[in-house]
Amino acid sequence: MLKEKQLDKKGPVLIVCPSSVIHNWECEFSIWSSFIVSIYHGSNRDLIFEKLQGNGVEVLITSFDTFRIHGNILSDVKWEIVIVDEAHRLKNEKSKLYTAFLDIKTRKRVGLTGTVMQNKIMELFNLFDWVAPGSLGTREHFREFYDEPLKQGQRSTAPERFVQVAGKRKQHLVSILRKYMLRRTKEETIGHLMMGKEDNVVFCAMGELQKRVYRRVLQLPDVQCLINKDIPCSCGSPLTQVECCNRIVPNGIIWPYLHRDNPDGCDSCPFCLVLPCLVKLQQISNHLELIKPNPRDEPDKQRKDIEFASAVFGPDVDLVGGSTQTESFMGLSDAKHCGKMRALEKLMTSWALKGDKILLFSYSVRMLDILEKFLIRKGYCFSRLDGSTPTNMRQSLVDEFNSSPSKQVFLISTRAGGLGLNLVSANRVVIFDPNWNPSQDLQAQDRSFRFGQKRHVVVFRLLAAGSLEELVYSRQVYKQQLSNIAVSGKMEKRYFEGVQDCKEFQGELFGICNLFRDLSDKLFTSEIIELHEKQGQEVDHCGNKQELTGVTSSSRPKTMQPSESERTATNELGLEDLGIVYFHRNEDIVNSGPGFQEKKEVNFAPDDDRRPDTCVAGKRQKRKPDRVENVLPARDRKKIQYGLLADFKGMDVVEFSKWVLSATPVEREIVLENFKKRKKRTIEVR
């Protein structure tokens, strides 16, 4: 009998998660279970491990960093189940964290993540190969059979046979993933309980001074060395410049500092310059003050930054208060030389009048400092959370913001607050600077778009038009589309000629020369969308206008001629006054067609019974909600209901959107109640 009990006894469970949510896991276990739970984190690790060895722990919770450092100790335990929260952290097979997880001894592995793929399709393999080893074959097989065909088939000029092969491979991949992946999106589960989210990408005009500084950076010897890397060397040798005479840049500004201890350069020269130069361009795109020296840096770096700032400010140095950091509060908070801050200033003024609550994200702590001074100058009541905020204070800041009507803005570091926070009182989200990884920006948006949100959430991603940030966003679109293809089997629009990790097809997205292109007089994203439309794949088949916080404009590229009525509306509402040169909704650009799994579920009646709001021969078809509403996805059903509400109010959709933004919550509630009553009376009469 004793032997049978010993055989039935199961091993402990290990949960590895970000340190910020350790106590959330502990709290949920205390509410919903009676397991013996311990936390392996901090100074009492040895005591907890002794307790674990004595069978006194049923569930052990630890952080990624703790496991990475002490994984050799925990890997000796025979775990019943290992659960990894935010499992996308295992995307890189070369990382120490991934290597540590490979040594775990366990019968079952579970990964929890909202972004199963972030940057590359091979990340998908790494994650599934840990959860279910061998489920997707070998690494080389996966790369040849799935990764390469899917990327090549997404190329804008890919031959038809490439597109057909990619279609078959993606369907095959999705059918395999379904065996190991349980996917539940907000739209599928609680979409009917939420008001929805709109993700606007807003291209803000850089200030004239910003443009001049941006161009001067591109003319620096350090950057020119990278731009001209493939040009034949001027000495007459058959080698390129970077292989011959221009491998090092002793006359540069950034290169001498990087190699101050090694004047002959490093093994990576000159490509070691890429990241520092990109950081400078991103800083200029956000705020000129960021390229000035940081007083907290070491003296040598401060001297280098002063030299860099003096070179790129040139004759404009006095306009920005010199090449050293501005001490003036009024100078730092002035939006005069920052295109994105000018747009933000006017947008926030209109939101504050309507009682909106705002989340304002930035990756840079120095940018947060500038934005904080900007908020103080404008008189906004705000909270702030960044990496220096103690962990035990974060939840109290969140609770105060959610409960206090006087708190208008929450200033948040994307790194520190992009995960785990629940800020449902906010209905406006601003991403001040984009990240190369699209999931970082999407996760930041979802701090507000969560269960418990009572208002429609409107997101504004601010980009400096004509800067590197446009390329960053275009790569975000590319990565999101690859994720939709590989994970959901969706049909995506083929905008780009570039193929990731393929030197033969770098196109407009990849390669060093694209990173350092002068886009200051162009709308890079707009041009790509326009080219896509010229190829007969329209971005908005019905030519619908869009609403941006009370400003109505066509989302079509600037180079396309709008109608007279559109020009009049745009001029009256002042897009140019806001400093916005172009905008579109991210979902209109990224999401194209249904996934492989959805094709069998959605069937529309033929001929006249088409999907609502589709266009045939340039004419809008009459909506027939009674016949098709029940088979539409939740987002489309919401659009239909919104249209019915507009009809009930006697307005078109755009006019009704303006009314919704200007109306008080009480006025909105009255209209909604009257609409429901009329709908109920109609059903009773039938």
C-alpha cells in the first residue's frame, strides 16, 4: 500500500515568470488553490531549496533572471510540470536562458505567451522545440521547408509559384501548430465585453531644425563609411572601401571614442558603428536634447557627446541653447524644436477638455524626464513609473491612477511598465517612440485595453515623418505580417520587396544602406502603400474616411489627390496645425484576410448577399445584418452595430464619431438606452 502511494505521488511544479508578476502568481494560488507555494527569489533561496528537497513545496515560483543564474541547481530536480510565463523570452536559441531551460528534467512543459512570434519565424521553432521537442522537425528542416518559402512568398514581386508554395506551406504549418497550441485572443473570448481598440499610426512633421541636424548626422565620416561600404576603393584595388582603405574611420567622431584603447580598430570594423549611429538618429527623431551629454555619464563620454552635438548642431547651436544639456526648465519643456511634442501638445489639449485619461509611453528615461517637465509646464496632474520605481510602490501608483479622477496622465517607461500593469481607467494611449520589436508596442497598448475597460481605447503611435522611425515601423508591419502568416495562416498584403536575412533581396527594408537613407523630404510609408495601390491591391477599397480624435482625413498617401470635399474638411479641421502630415490605422495596413482556420467557418451567401460594407464596381452594397451578422467576427459585428447607432442618431458614421467624442458620458448612455429600447420594441412587434 505504501509503495502504491509513493508511485502515485507527483513531483513539484515549477513556474518561471518575470519578477514583476511573481506576487501575482502567488496571490492567485492563495485565492484559487490549497497548494503549498514558495517563491525561489531573493535572499532566502537556500532555505526554500532545502524545503523543496524535503518535499515541503508543491509549487515553486521563480523569475527568469534567478533561473538563468541558478538554473543548474533547479535543473537537478525532477519536476512534474514546468510552466513558463511570457514564454517568448525563449525565442533566442543562443541565449544563456534558453540553454538553461534545455537542461530541465520534467514530464510536461507549458509555455504561456501572447506573442508566440516577435521578430523571426525561427523564433517560432525555438519556442515549440522547447515545449514539444521534435514537433517541428530539425532546425534545418524547419528553415528550408517553412521559414524560407514563407518569407520569399511574401515578397511583393514574388513569382506566382513562390506565392502558391508559401500558401501550401503556411497551411501545413498552421495545422501542425494547432496540435500543440491553444490560442485564445481577447476578440474571441471577452471581445463582446469590451468597447474596442483603435491603433492609429501618426506621422508628425519634424521641425526644420530637426531636419537639418538629421541630415548633418548622415554626412558624418562615420555614417558615410557605412553608406559607401560596397563602393570600390579609390586606391584602385579590386576590394570595396570597407575591405581596403576605409575599414577604420580615424577622422570620425564616434569611431575614435569606441576604439580609444585600440587605434587599429576591432574585428567588426566598421560595422561596430551601426548601432551607435542608429541610436543618434533615433534620439534626433524624438528630441534634440537627447544627443547632448548626460551629466550622469563618465567624463570621457560626456566630452565625446559634446563634440558630437557641436558637429551636428553646427551654426544652429545657439538655437538649442548650446551643445551641453539645457538646465532651463522652460527650454526643456518647449515643444518648438520637436515635431512629435508639438503634435502631442495639441492632441492632449483636446483630450483634457473631454475628460480623457492618457497613458504616455517612452523607452528613454531621458525622454521621460523631458516629457515630465512638459506635463508640469502644461499643468497636468500625472503619475510616473520607470525602472527606478520600487516594485512595492508600483501597484499603489496603478491603483491611485485608476481611482483618482484628478490623475490625467500616467508617464510610463515601456521597459518597466510594458507588462503586468492594469490601467483600465485610461482611454488614450500614446507610444512616443517606436520599438524595432512590434510586440513591445502592442503590449504597452494593452495596459489599457484589458478586461474592465469601459471606454473605447484609442492608441496613437507617434513617428517622426521622414526619419529612421518610418523604417522601424515598416519593419514592424513586416514582422506582424509574418507572424500572422506563420501562426494564423492569414493572407497578408505584400507591400515589401525586402526579405529578412536575405542579402539578395534586401529591398527597401533591410541592409545598412536602407538604415541610413535620407528620408527627410519623403513619406516612406506613404510611398509604399501608394505603390501597392497602383499594383491593383487597394488599401481601402471603399475609400472610407477616418476619424482621428475629432480630426477627419483620408488615410491615403499625401501624393494621391483627395476629393474637394476631403480637402475642405482637412483644412477646416487643421491637420497641418497639429503637425500631422499623414496617418493610418495599423489594423487597416497589417490585417488583410482571414486565416487558414477561419475559411471553413465563414460562409457568405453568393451574389447580392455579400458581406456588409463591401464594394463592387465602386458602389457600396446595402447592409444586410439579419443575414450575415451572426457569422462575422466580433470586430465586424461591432462595426455594424456602430453603423446602426449612427443611423438611429440620423448621422453618417464620420459625423457620429465626432458626436461621440464631444458628447458627455451621460449623453452617450441616453442614446444607447434609447437605441436598445427601440430595438427591443421592433423585435416584439415582429
